[in-house]
Amino acid sequence: MARPTSQSPSTTATGPPHAPTEDRPVTEDLLVRNYDVERSSTLHVRAVDADSETVFEWTYYLDPGEFRSEVGVLEPGTYEITVEADGVGTATTTCAVGPEPAETALIETGNLTVAVSEGAY
């Protein structure tokens, strides 16, 4: 199971994640995956909104083959998603987040690479 190594995920640096409401559907906002079969990985993920505000920041420790799905932590919109992987590097991509599967930030590491792309499927 994914073990966070910093504060809990938040929509601001200090606030809790917002819960889905009747007028806001549940969405898979971030899918964080370690597809390496031999190496654990530590990933630091940050989402910055159109106003250049960090609205989500979290560090994940993922064992080989583990993944973590963040649901309902971001408002629908466009974000600059940055991931830093220990010993591997950094990747940044602009991603739309919303109710459609194509509107999910996919963050992956494995085989000594790290990537961010839009769309989980």
C-alpha cells in the first residue's frame, strides 16, 4: 500500500482535501503509479492552478507495482503538474482535470524514468 511521507494531500498547502458534493461529481484527479517491478520510488507531486497557486502537494512512497488514485482533491480545471522522483528526475505537464477519464493527470515512474501525461486511459 502507498505510504505517504509528508502531510496528507490537500487542496492548499495547509487545508484538507475537499469532499465531493451533489453539484460536483467524484473525479479521479491524479493517478500515481510505480510500474517498476523491482524498485520502490519516492515521488513528490505538485499541482499549480492558473493563478500560479500550489493547490495540491504530496509525497508518495510506492513499492514496486503500487499505485495511488486521488479522487476529488482538485476542482475541475487546468493545472501544471510537476513530479520529482528521487534519483530519476523531474517532469512537468499541463493537464486538464475533470469528470472524464481523459481529464486525469497520470503520473508514472519505472525503469528509471518519470513522466506526467493527461488522461488515465
